[in-house]
Amino acid sequence: MKTALVTGSSGFIGYFVADALLAQGWQVIGVDSMSDYYDVKLKQSRLDLLEAQGGFTNVKGEVQEQGLLTELFAKHKPEIVIHLAAQAGVRYSLENPMSYFQTNLGGTLQLLEAARAHPPKHMLMASSSSAYGANTQMPYNENMQADHQMSLYAATKKSSENIAHSYAHLFALPITMFRFFTVYGPWGRPDMAPHLFTSRILEGRPIDVYNHGDMRRDFTYVTDLVEAILLLVDAVPDHLTQQGMFAGDSLSPVAPYRVVNIGNSETVPLLDFIKAIEDATGIKAEKNLMPMQPGDVPATWADASLLKSLTGYVPKTSVRDGVAKFVAWYRDYYNI
């Protein structure tokens, strides 16, 4: 049986990735610290669903723990690694910056050292659209200069890209970094806007709308995102033969390393997203209009043409349908 190692396997995206791999017949080694950054019961509920399936092995531990990942690589010899574990959030980076260095940078280094000792066939590692920082030209494409990150979270994700490239070059480790855009859907994190908006609307409380609502996001439904990740498993970067290289490719000239956007390829006004939640709940939201948050950006928009060239990927879920699915899950999970 093929073996995959997934870090952050009890997280929002990690759960869906692990579940999809299990459905394809992979043996999955999941690593998660079960941190209390948000409701641990939600993480445990995801984990329970994974552990109910055959082929899943849960390992509780922090990715930055010295030697943990090297031991797992040696024992299980995963063919692929999907690295999703990270300290997320922009606002929290203002309160607890050290956790971002420990998890996002320390964890990435531990992972790369494990891969150096026991090389997998392909490593797929999560970055973020926040790496584009202060860029205003849109849609974002992977070959844009990205030097002006707007938050510590974004800076750690871009730094992880740089560190991964150096390991890919020095030790011939095939690495694909994917930049997520705004991912939403069932089992989503409680600190993210869809969850916050839905809970407040259903409770009859006002919602905080930043930059007075003048914001746009490339909203990506979680199962579309996971489909793209799994399609990229076979798109192994190879700079020596340039096999599979396309116009506008981000393939490194000196390493088996590539950066790929995963987005919906459209930018949706935040107020339209809120309207979709209002329609799904049947309740009009009371909006508390507020200024922009420190470290945030007014808009994101993915150029996903490289992803399509590499895999043929086309997103399937409209914002209206995705929001309706999220609200239905929310009502069911919280018994509303």
C-alpha cells in the first residue's frame, strides 16, 4: 500500500486531504499537535472520522519537535509528504509571534531535515497567497516578485518557501509549494470569516466587516482545493529535463522546485460573500463597518493557469453553492 505523510491532519484542510487519500487507497500517517489555537473538540471530531477508517495512523506531536519527523520518515518511508501544519492567522501573529517562528519555520526545517535523511518521491508544502504581500497587480501569478509581506504570518510562509528551495537545490528534493487563497467549507476553522459571520448571523449579533466592506477575495471551496493538491502529486518538478514545463512556469532553474497557486481564479466582493450567507441562513446581517486590520490586504485573486496546465484542474464549486454547503454543515454540527 502506498504511504503518505500528512502534517496538520486534524486541521481543516488536513482532514480533507487525509480523507481523500484514504479514499484513493493510500495508507496515511497523520501528524497533528491538537493545539488549542481554536476549539480542540472540532479537531477531535475530524480526527474521529479519520480514525474510523482503515489505513489511517494518528501521531500526536509538534512538527518542530526535534527528531519526531525524522523518526516517522525512517519508520514509514512515505512516498509523498503533504505539509499543512502551521500556526495560522494574521491577527494572532500580533499577539503570539513566537508560535509562528516555532511552528512555521522550525517545523518546516524539521520536515526538510527528515526528507534529507529519507527522501520521498515528492513533497507538497503549503504556503499562502499572503506571500504576495503588497503587490497590487492582479491576478497574482507565481513569477511575480514577492518581497513585501504585510504580516508576520505571511513572512514566515514566504521564508518557508525560500528554505524549501535551498533544500531542493542542495539535496535534489522534489518540492511543490502551493499558495492557498481564501479556503472555506464544512469543518472550517472558527476563527475564519465564514464561521464567524455564520455564527453571529444565526445568533442575531452584528458581524465585523473590515475596510468598510471594500474587500475582495478569491474564495476557494475546500474540496476543490483538495482535488488540486492530489492532482499535483503526480506533477513532480524536474528542472534537469524540464519535463512538463509550460509557458509562465515557476519551475526553478537550479532545483526540482515549483510554486503553484491554488485558487478559484475569480475575485469576489466580501459583501457578495456575506449576501450568500444571508441567503443560505434566511437572515439579514447587521454589519459593523470597521477599518482595515493591521497586516491585511484589500484584495486577492489567483492566476491559476499554471495549475490548469500542469493538471487540467478546473474548480467546480460556485461561492453560492459552497456557502450553502457550509451553512448546512454548520447547522448540523452545532444542532441549530
